[in-house]
Amino acid sequence: MISTGRFTIELRKLVHYRHNTCSICGQGLVRGQPAYAGYNALERPVYTGECCRHFVAELASHIYWWWIDYPRPDRETMIWRYMDFAKLVAMFKDRSLYFARGDKLGDPYEGARGLASREREWKDYCLSFFRNAIVTAPGNNGPVPEEELASRSKQMYDDFVITSQRDRLLNFVSCWHSNHVESEAQWRLYAPSLPTGVAVRTKFGKLDDSLDQRFDVRGGFVQYVDYSNAFAGTYDKLFWKRSSLSHEAEVRIVHQQTQLSEPEVFGVSVPMDINNALDAIIVSPFAQDWFVDVVRETAKKFDVSTKIEKSQLLSEPFF
Ligand SMILES: [Zn+2]
């Protein structure tokens, strides 16, 4: 069957979240073996291995996966975002979720492949990979002259580096904290004006469903890694951070654009059905009662019906 290359956003999402399981029977897909992404006779997206291949009426593409690059959140994963009040008001006003451009997130390692001190090692590895690809390409008639081999592999490496650097500008990110419970540390880190801080809490699936489906977004758990002994791959580098940040327990949602925006565009607002996106809005444990009222009244003014609660973190103990 010839692949058509037609990927709807729905099919992309299915492949992303299913990754290693058949979407029809739930069986595990075998790494390194072809899986089939496409549509069934009713035009519904399907992603399957040999087990249910006969259901594929249109093949979009073969997919090969080799390792679990980063785990995907499931629909029930509880996520939080701690922020100052101004950002909440902006969310109400715009009825959208803000995604910041990769290079504007404040982490110098955002989208990095590895440590600069190991770049030479990485380059040598890539060059030998590209040389091998050129030599073993089907249709080669005889050996490739050394000069040509050197210049073609260098050209491939340079293109690869340019693509990697562009990725920081093409990817826009919304960062969330994954936790079953509220976190005092997050209040201190991300709601710096504590008495007027707020947090929003939801489940990953609920948020994902509420985002404008015309935007291609994908979620994943951030992997906290030691860059001194690892290089990030093309797709996982967007989900890698230094181990020193592991307290963030981040789930991030990434929106990738296909074309560079104007340089002054630092973020993208993805329209969101705000009344279905959130489970609750939590007001800082350090806030006074007047501020809780301000949050309630502001929500009402913007027709936001999400439940608003004062944090119980500082409820009085007894001894
Ligand atoms: Zn199956």
C-alpha cells in the first residue's frame, strides 16, 4: 500500500499519545518494526501494527519507533500552573493559553542537544553517521571519492545544525507542574507576589480537549538529564532539562510552527474553551480574604464559571 503522507492533527495526536500501542486492539507495537498510521474505511484515524493492519484503508505513513523518548501524560494526569494574578486575568480576557517561544523561557538549555564542551564529540559522531549514509545509499555506483564524501557530509551536518537552532524559534511551550497535591514550593517559585498568587488545576485530557483543535500541540513529561553523559535527539530535546530542575516535575505542551514568525513574536496564544479547560482556580494560601473576593469578581466579569477556592495549605493545625 502506498503512503499518502496525509496527516490530520487528529492522526498526529493519535500517533503521539499511542506511541507504542495499537489504537484498535491495545496490543504493544514492536520497536523497530513498521507500525501503520492512517485511516480506516470510515475515515477515522488509526495507528496499528501487524495485528490490525487490515483495518487500514488509507496509509498515511509507516512509523518506526526505537525507544520511549519521553513519557506522555495520560488524560487523567493532574497538572497545575502557578502564576501571578495578572497572568490569570490575561487568560480570562484572551480566553486562550499562552505558549512562550523556546528561546524566551529563560533556561539557557532549552532545546539544547548537549554541553558545548562535548560538541566536537557530537559533530564527529554525526559526520561519521552521514558519511556512512552516503556510502551505503542505494544506487551508488562504486566508491564515492573522499573529497566529495567530506564535502557532502559536512553540508549535511551544517544543515542539521541550522535546523536544530531554528527549532528553538519554531517551538512554543506551555509549562505545567504535575502533582496529585498542591505544592508550597511552587507557590514560592512561580507566584512571586505571594499574597496575590493563583494557581489553576486541571487534568491533562481536559485541557487538551479545550484547546483549539486547529493548533497542533503535543504533551509530554519533561525528562531531567545529566548533559555531561547524554545528547538529546531531535524530538526529545524539546522535553529535556537539566537534572537540577527536577523539582519542577514539568509536563509541557509544545506547539510547533512550520514557519518562522516575525522575530518580535515571543509567544502564541492558543484559543481555549476556558469554562471546560480547568477543574479549579486556587487562591494563594498567603492571600487575604479581600483578594479571594477580587478573584471571584474578576472571574464573574469575564464570564468564567470555574470553581474558585482558597488554598487550604495554611489551615490552622491544633496541638
Ligand atoms: Zn491491533
